[in-house]
Amino acid sequence: MPPSAAPPTPTLTPTSGNTPDPTPLIADIALSLDKASQALHHAAQRLRSHPEDLSQALTLLLATTTSTPTGKLVFAGVGKSYLIGRKLAATMMSTGTYAISLHATDALHGDLGVMQSGDCLVALSYSGATEEVVRVAESVGRRGVRVVGMGGERRSPLGRLCDAWIACGVPGEMSAAVAAPTCSSAVMMAMGDAIAVMMMERRRFGPTEFARNHPAGELGRVSRKTSKQQELEEI
């Protein structure tokens, strides 16, 4: 059988004066944003109709970060999932939740030592079958570390090893031709950010505390200003 034809390469349609017309490409980009928006809406609706899995995950995450002073969340993945975990760990650290990121490959070559009893591994893998992440999840159970998975399908090698699961499944990615992580990565990122904000607000972490973690930059300046305004209002 002849090989399937590759999808046509988008081109800019020339207009008067030989200036390309970007309108068709802009429409494609807007459609992709619509798909991401729909994926986020789908995730929110899933939480409202089936809150039990996330409830179990939140119980573990909150217990880890409140039961002991040293309990931490360890976000682990490879590829795009690792980069998402790295960003989520940074967001949590800046908003008062003790968290770090760990590349799953490095973990299998000695960096597992960063985890200790009382920690919680947040294992990111959309497929739930990423070999390195699955092996990390298998290994940390012997250390008294609980495992929360983030991905598309709990009925997966990773899901079977997890104490709880944060569902991030999407109907599809932005491209029908190439399943590059787009809508799925947007949902994983937004889900992690939403959990970080919930944990921040639960511990009453406000502008004063946020400013202490941001001594430089515009975020720090705005937070210090807000903190001073709140102090004046309380006088």
C-alpha cells in the first residue's frame, strides 16, 4: 500500500501588494485555544461529577505538608511532564508549600535519596506507562513515601501503583494529526496550579508571606505594597 500522504503545510495566502494574509492561520490558532479551553472545562466538570479521586489525593497532599515540618511534595516525570512538574514545584514553593522537582531518570541513578518517609511523590505521566516514572513509583513505596499520580488514565501501570490519582484526561490534543502534548499539558498545569492556590489559601498565605519569598522583581514590589496597605487598614 502506498504511504499515507503527509498533511499539507499551511501557507499564507498572498493578498494585494504581495502581503501575506495571516487570517487563516490566526483562525487555526484560535481554534486550538478553543480546544484547550474545552479541555479545561471538561476537567472542571469531571471534578464536580466525580470528586472522589481528587478528594483522596488532596487528603494525602495536605497530610504530607502539614503533619511534619519536613514533609514535602516531590514532582517527578520525564520530558514535558518533568517540565510541568518543575513549574508546579516552583509555584508551590513560592506560595508556602514545601515542594521540589525530580527528573525520573536522575532518580533511578541515585537521586531517589532526596525522598524520605513522610514525603509524597507526585508522579506525572499522561500515558501512565512511562517506564522511568513507573519504576520510581515502584521504588519509593519501600521508603514510606505515598504516591499520587497525575495523568490521563488510572487503569495503567502507574495508576495501579498509586495511592491516589489526579485525573487529567482530555478528549484530544490540539492537533488531530500529531498527538503532541498540548491540551493534556494545559490541563495538568492548570490542575496543579489550582491545587497550589487551594493549599496557599488554606494556610492563609497572603501578600506579606509572598513578599518574603520575592525580595526582588515586580511581583515582590507589588506584594510588599499590598502588604503595607493591609497593615495600614488594620491600624
